[in-house]
Amino acid sequence: MKYPIGIQDFKTIRTDGYFYADKSALMYKLIKGGQYYFLSRPRRFGKSLLVSMMEYYFKGEKELFTGLAIEQLEQDWKTCPVLHLDLNAAKYTTPEALTSILSSQLSRWEQLYGASSSEDTLSERFKGVIQRACEKTGQKVAILVDEYDKPLLQAFDNEELKEDYRATLKAFYGVEKSMGAYIQFAFFTGVTKFSKVSVFSDLNNLADISMDKRYAEICGITEKEIHDNLDAEVGELAEACGITKDECYDKLKLNYDGYHFEAGTVGMYNPFSLLRTLDTQAFKDYWFETGTPTILVEALKKSNYNLEELTQEEVTADLLGSIDSIETNPLPIIYQSGYLTVKGYDDRFEIYRLGFPNKEVERGFTRFLIPYYTSLSEAKSGTFISKFMQEVESGQPEQFMQRLDALFAGGDYQIAGDAELYFQNAVWVIFKMVGLYTEVEHHTSDGRIDMLIKTQDYIYILEFKLNKSADEALQQIEDKQYAKPFEHDGRTIYKIGVNFSTKTRRIDGWKVVANKFSNV
């Protein structure tokens, strides 16, 4: 099997024999059902391939669709002009960068359909191209815009540049509303949705299908598609990994499935990670190898967000659909970027519950945050995790507390914020990391344990205090009898009181006591 990793051209995939999960029926339904659409999906999720398929459909290249569902659906193949704008590849660091890309693309279209000396602005030129393309060919135009938001995302931490790009794109995209008589179909893709006073405010007839159940499967791969098309390849992966095919399916699901773009929809696999796993015959976090948007860091910096609430939040669809409120709430950009997904829905109050889609994302997101909340560099995080876990699993609380203390020493606090919140977030990141390799809990029936770690042979009960003392933290463990539920467990129980200084932003003391009911 040939896997189209990094290949986004539909024609190349079809003519060169690469694997393709047939989305043509959904594309046909979309095209026949309306005129203006917007689709938000995380990066590496197949948006560009979908746009490419649409382009070849509108160009009438029927032979590329032989054997696909659309072959039986479309009875009247026609050729129409296609204006395909891809904003994904360029670097947007100056106002001229965006105008240069748009002008260059317009020049290519003008070579095909003609130009007018009276058209001075980008918007005027775009209008002219649309009208002349329709009049010259006798067919209405299909407009396809891939990664419409790339300039805005790259300029997110530069307010002046972002506003410049927003104004340029708003005027450029807004042309389509007044040119409806010449347009048969328009489709925009992106990771995020800027709503309010934004690039789409003049294009208010744009249908957002990002959370539309009818099109939940239009990008990505379903479990059924894997079984129907890749079962033999999953068997080969299982053999290479020394596990059964059923175990292999379970592991694929655990690591790469779980994206839900509306409540009650089928889970979607990240196609990039899935195909990379089948190709290399090894389970790794491939999605994070392609980079993580720095906009996530900016969002966390601006909002002073409490990470403990990340997978406990309940939000409305309106909030999830826009990132205009990012200064106060980073959840929309975290969700739209694919780090959180829909886990549940309360239809009475129209509230969504969010969570990590799978283990790949949970691991990657946690590791991504480590350098921003601790002194640990990303390059050294793997070594640190390994040594830290060895000490946790071998019953060395003093050693792993020393290692934990070192994380706060010499840190540059890239997402510092309020000192108390910084410490809470840093501890969340660290123990989220620990939780990826062992069992971590937070609550008891009598009070609330700050952190409870369970391994095969040990139980650690940790209580954290701010600007107090390790003795006070330890005393709370005793007073609340946090160890009582485990006194006959058989494992060694360690109670650990920790104090954090908001002045020095460091751990300034801890105390470890082995429970009297332990076996040591």
C-alpha cells in the first residue's frame, strides 16, 4: 500500500495509486446543497486534499473519480473556471507579504481571463477576474480558498500587522457577496474562525459546516474506513509490533481516534498520524513532529488560564466557533486547533463538554507545555520524564522531589502570569505528564487531595501549600485522613507535604513521611 503522506494533490493520489478514503459522496452532497461554505479542521486533517478534489471535480476531470461514489451520483459532468487560492505555504511577516501573494495569484488568473487598467486595488482586480472568467467560459466560477487564516495566525502576536491583514482579507473575501451572479460555489477552509468584526463580516451568507453532523466525516478517517480499506495493513502493523490484530486496532484507536466535531458523531482518526503509523509500522506521536502553532502559547499568556479547568470546561457552540475572545479564554483556539474535542453535550442548555481526543494529543500537548512552565527544555524532556518515572516507580520520593524542585530553578517563566496560578499550572503540567505513565487522581470523599499517584508498589499522597510550610501541608494530609482509604492496600504509602514560594517562584520546602500502615 502506498500512503499519501504529505501529498495533497488529488490527481497525484488517484493516478499514482495512493490510498484514498472516498469522500466524494459528501463532497457531491455539499456542492449540490448550497453555494457558500466554511470548514474548520485541525492541521494535517485533509482540508487541502478536499479542496484539491473539489478543484478537479469543477474542472470536469471525470476519469479521476472512476470507482468512487460520485461516479454513480454525477450524471452531468461540466467544466467551469476554478479560482483556487492557497495561503498555506507563504511566510507572513510584513504587510507586503500578504498583498504580494494575493497580487501574484491575481496576475496568474488575469493571464487566463484578462485584466483591466481601471482595476487598481486587489478587491477590484478580484471582482474583474470573477466576472471575466464567467463571461469568457459561459460557466459560473468556483472559488476555493485553502487555509484562509494562515496570515492572521502567523501575525497573531503582532496586533498592528494582524489588523492590517484582517482589513486586507475582509475586503478581498467580501467581493464574493456582490459577485454572486457569477459564482456557483465558494469554499473556505482554515484552522480557526475569526467571527465578529472580522474577515467574514461582509460575507454573512457563508454557511459554517465545521460542527454540522451531516459533514462530520468529510475530513479524517473513520474506523469503518480502516476496516474496509486497510485491514490487511493493520494486520502487518500488528505483526511488526508483536501484538494481535485486535490489540493493534485498540492501540490505533487509543492513540489516534476520538475527534468529534459535533456531539453524537462518529469518532474520526487523524489521517496523518494513522497513515504514518501504518507506513513506518511504529506507534509514535507523528502529529506533533509537524510543529505546534505558537498561537497556543500566546493564547495562554494573554488569558492567564488555569490549566486544571482545561478538560472540565463546559462551553457554548458560539464560544467554540470564534477565537475573537482569545484574550480572556483560550479554549476556542485550543479546540479549533485539535487539542480538545467534543466529549459530551447537554441539549437542554446547549452546552458542550470538552476533552483530549486521544493519547497522542494528550501526550504531545503536555510535552509541548513543559518548556513554558518549567526550566526544562523540550529536547531534555524525554530524559527527565524517564528518570522521574524511574524514581516514582522505585519508591524514591526524596529523589523525585529534588528533581521536581530543579524544574522550578532557573526557569524563565515564559507563561508566568500570577505566581499562584503559575505554580498550579506548572504542577498540573508535571503531574499530567506523570499521569501518562501511571495512575493519577485528585479527589477523595473527605476533602480534596492535591495529587494522588499510584504505581504497582507505591502510593504517593501530595499536598501543596503556597507561602506556608511543608509541615502545614503534611498536617492537612493527617487531619483529612487522606491515607485512610489505602491503609490496608498493601502498597507503601508516602505522604508528601510541599510548600511553594510565590516570591521566589520555587519550591522552598517539602517533607516526606511513610504511612504507619505501609509494609515497610
